[in-house]
Amino acid sequence: MRVAVIGAGIVGLACAEELVRCGHDVRVFDPDPGGGATRAAAGMLAPAGEAWHGETGLLRLGVASARLWPEYAARLQAASGVDVDLRTEGTLLIGQDHDDLQQVRRTLAVLSTEGIAFRELDRREARSDEPTLSRVAGAVLVPEDHNVNPRLVAEALLRLLGDRVIRARATVRDGGVAFANGTEFGCDAVVVATGAEARSLVPQVRPVRGETIRLRVIDRPSRVLRARVHGETVYVVPRAGGEVVVGASEEEHASEPVATLGAVVRLLHAARTLVPGLESAEVVEITARHRPGTPDNGPLLGPVEAPGPVRRVLAVGHYRGGVLLAPLTAQVVRAHVEGEHVPAVARPFGPGRFAARQDLTHAQGTQGRDAAS
């Protein structure tokens, strides 16, 4: 089939690569490939760390996708030559004080119900496990929550897709997609993977601004730290080359995402309190992007009705899970494009659950900005 993918964040690129690998003729349209939320994402593959009461379906979706990542990362590296820096040391969920730790422990009942492994650590054990920590109340080790570098994943996917990626803005039309100059690209299916910008197509998608800060430090943590620090949430993610990513603020904000002094100060204060050694870190970069939130925090995966013969499939609304869910989203989208059976774990996340607007004839195409945690 001939397929157009609108949006070249990690979700759109993953969908395109999966379709190409299965023999389809694919083009990806985005004026700034990899420049949206993918560029800001910390890359946590952490369904357990994101678990919350009432979101069991989303947790199961995340677990299913997390299990794909080791093979997925190895395949991308072998095919592209890019090491995507997959780290499998696990994640520490940390409470700085007693009240913070109580909030962390609220997720444990959910993890127990779903059979997800974890181990509680007292104050001494937490410091022994991660010597860079300050004096904390306690922690929970989640060994199967991993992380990856989304920028390197995007680089790998862009190498594999090559000249199939077109640096242009496209809009959906009855016969495919069209550009500002009126040129059209006819196709059999259109995949919409425009992240937070999908709100012009699906009113249930909303932009949630987040900031991440990249630091360079000699003595960085050995694994991902996700913490509550006197009520503030923060994560500290180690990367290759001495880099550490600190994030991530959240603010409902529809205007252009710009980093604010207040959010940056809160993140840095919480991170320094958690890991005192960050005091001497170099600030490399501050990035702000929009996550695509939805009413139930889950993605919209599947076809929508529209005039004409072209099949239209949504892959949007991933909120904090764009990186985590990318490989499974790609499989689900391929199944919908080909008219095959969709994995059972993904079926609750069809667009129809929000009665999403289904006529995309006049929808405005936008640059791809997928979600990421």
C-alpha cells in the first residue's frame, strides 16, 4: 500500500519504519523531523513508575510495549549503526520525606495486582544502592523500568527511512495529503501522528507543557531516579557521556511552549536536593515542548471515518508515554492500515471512546510532535 505519515516524532517515525519493513511504500511529512516533543523527552520506559489507580489498561499497554524494547533497540542499532543507549539498570522510585514516600507507596498496590516486580528499600538500603542520593526517607526499586535516548532513536529511524522523510507540512485530503502549494500526494492510507498538534483534528487532545534540563556531571546516578521531593515531582536520568536529564514540569498551556524561570528553578532545586552532587553540574540545554494529553491519559490508536477511499488512522495522544509506546503503536497502526487484527491490549484505546471528530476532510496538517516521558 502507499501510505502517508504526517508527523516525524518518535511515534510517526516508528510507524513509518514498521510499515516500510512490512513492504509498504511510505512517505513521512514534517517540517522539523524529530524536533518536537521527542527532542525534549527523557526516554523513560517506565510503565510501573507511571502506574496509577484507575489506569490499569494503560499500565498493561505500557508493559506490553516495554517488553518489545530490548529487541526493538537491538534491531534499530543493527540496521542503522546508531546505539540508542538503552539502559536496563532499573528505576528507583524515591520519597524524600515521609509524606513523599507515602505517595510513592500508593502505586505499589497497583503493581502487586498486575504482578509487576518491585522491592522496597529503607533509608540505608536506598543510599547503599545509589550513593549519589541525599538522605531520603526510602525508595522502591523497579527492576523492569528502563530508559533509552529518544534523540538517538529518532536518528536511527531517520537513517533507516532516508529520503522517505519529506521536510514539508502536509494536510489531509480525500485522496491523500496536500502541500501549501497545492501539490498532492495520493495514497491508500494516511497515518496522523502529530502529537499535541492533533488538537486541530481531535478536540480531546490537549497540550501540556513540560520542560527538561540537560546537565553534564562527573558523578552521575547509576540508574533512573523518579522522586517526590517535599511534594515536588522530579526525575534524574543518566545518559552516556556524563549527561543527566532532569525533568519534567507539567502545565496546561495552549500557547507556544517556552521554558519559564519558575519551572526551571523548581526542577533544579528538587534535583539538587535529591542528588547533591548536581551542584557542580554544567547546564547544557533547557528544552520546553508540549505533551499531547487526553482525558484518560491514554493514546488514540485506530481509524476514523472520513469521506473518500483513503483509510485514516490516528496515532496521537500519548501524553507522557510516547517513547515507551512507540514500538507497540507502530504494530497497532500497521494492523489498522492492513485491516488485520489489533493486539487485545490496544483495543480499549480506539479513537471512538471519546467520540472523536471523524471527518478529517478539512483538518489542518501540523508538524509532528509526539509525546514523551
